[in-house]
Amino acid sequence: MVTLSRHFSYAIDGQLFCRDGVTGTACSSCICPCRKKPVVGKLKLCKSYKPSQRPPAAQAGEPHDPDRNHDLFGQPPDEGPRLRLTLAAPGVLISLTVALALAAYIQERPNTAGLVPDGEFDANRAFADLKCLVSFGPRPPGSGALEQSREFITGQLRAAGAAVVLDTFSAPTPLGPIPMTDLVAKIPGTSSAVVIIAGHYDTKRTNFPFVGANDGGSSAAFLLEMASVLSRRKNSLTYWLVFFDGEEALQRWSYTDGLYGSRHFAQGLSAQRTLKKVDALILVDMIADAHLDIHREAHSTPWLTDVVFGEAQQLDYGRYFLNNPNAIEDDHVPFVELGVPAVDIIDLD
């Protein structure tokens, strides 16, 4: 039985299980008032955890990994069809389904009660992935637990048939340089025009064990199931599923402390002069809230936000998508600043 207390203490018959049967220890997390992301308006709540003491991944002298750090596009440009307004919707629609499906599991009286998701997205499988990620414990950047998560994610992506790129870099942080790795699953389409669907897979550093079932776990589990869905389809657009490292601040949120992976990724594409291939970015973050309230994110591209909220209304999900704006600095911001249309689907209420 899955139980979740008012303060999000999490246990499954006292233990946590991965899909492959690997068992972890029961973990807990709390909610503390702090600014995970600078927000215009009233103070929000965020989650936090105690960092792992295991050694960081990607140390000097490691064996060469052919998946690491090669050209992210690796294919000649073409003049295939570009993204149109109506083509931005498919990835969003599935993201809505998983957000609502995951929410149904994790609170006794959710506002998503009775919702039956349809389509190819397997909410049960996504939730099994979420439980596996939580079983690794707190997953701050550079930790052994995050390296375990990365190995699990990479294995699942390859099993789904996606080509995987590991983009490893050294991030300058207030705690000194920390190795970080963005994961990119590439699913080709008939056009090389790219739509990025993204989220982060790290968890926030605190002085108590925070395992990030919602904040970090839900976005990673969603992306894994999206890989399974998209790899079975014939796609007109090329999809990149990007797992950002270092979304959370290592010490205190600021312009330079936080969003490490997304800033590195966006700046890298800009330096390669390939950012123009990216027609849109759809970001998901904290989508497993049982009382799901998705506000219009004020930094997001207005027309792309209109697509999301318009499709939500047509699918009768409008009660979960609230038109009042809420400005949140998240992994979409580095792309918006460089001119990429982007939307943040997030419940930070």
C-alpha cells in the first residue's frame, strides 16, 4: 500500500521498490518555507533534502563513454516543415495526462479523483519509475545517488529505443566546481526541426533527507514514459527529451546559483549556432501534486501557453489550468532569453 502523510512521509509497506525489484529504504521529506525559484508575488513553498556523501560522478580518468559530449545534432540541416501552432500540442497533451494520473496516487482527496487517463501513456509504469528514483534517496548534483539515477534513466531510455547523449560539464557553484550531466534522448522525425520536452532530475540540497518525489522525481518519470510513447510513433518532428541537472540552487537561489544544466545546454546550442533548429521547449516541473493547480507562467511564451491552456479546455482539464498568472524562474528561462518559444507546466501553488 502506498501511503503519504500530510508532510509527505512516503512508504510502500515500509519500503520503496524499483520496477526491477531493487529495494530501497523508506524515506521522508518535509515542506519548508523558502524560495526555490524567485517568484513574483507571495512566498511559495518548496521541498529540500540532505546531500549525499557519496563521491561525485564523472571524475577525471574515467573510461571514455561514447555517449558523452558529442555533437547534439549530428545531422545535416534540412528544409523540412517547421513547428506550427497546432503541432506544439501533442507532447503537451500527454504531459497533462501523466500529471493528472500521477496526482491520483498521492493524496487521499485529490482534485483529480475519478480521472481516467487514456492514450498510450502508461501512468502505472511512470509511477513505478518515480518510485525507483525516490528509492535512490536525496539526489543533489555531483552525488552518488544522482549517478545511480542517471544510470537508471539511461538504461530505460536505451530500452525504449532512444539515442542517448550525456552532456557532462563542470559547473561553477558557490561550493566550488561540481560535475553535472544533462541527459538527452533523441527521437528522430521526418524533419530535423526539434521540439524539446524537458524537466530536471536533481533534488534540492538541505539539512534533512528530501527525496523529491514531486520535485525532480515526477518530471524525470514523465520524460521516461514520454520516451516510450514517442519512440513507438512515426513523428514528423524530431523530439529531444532533456533531463536537466543542477536546476536547484546549491546554496541560495540567484541568477548564478541555479538552472545550471539548462543554462549550459541553451548556451551550448547557441554557441554551436544550432539553437535555431529548436522550434519550442515544453518544460514540466512538480507535476505530481494531488491538488493540481497549473497557473499561467508569466515568463513563458504567450502563444505557446495559449496552446496548452486551449487544449486543456478542449480535453475538459480546464479546472486544473488556472488563467491567473504566476511568474516563476525555471529551466525554460535560459531558452526564452535566447529567443526560443517555451512554456513551463508547473504546480508551485
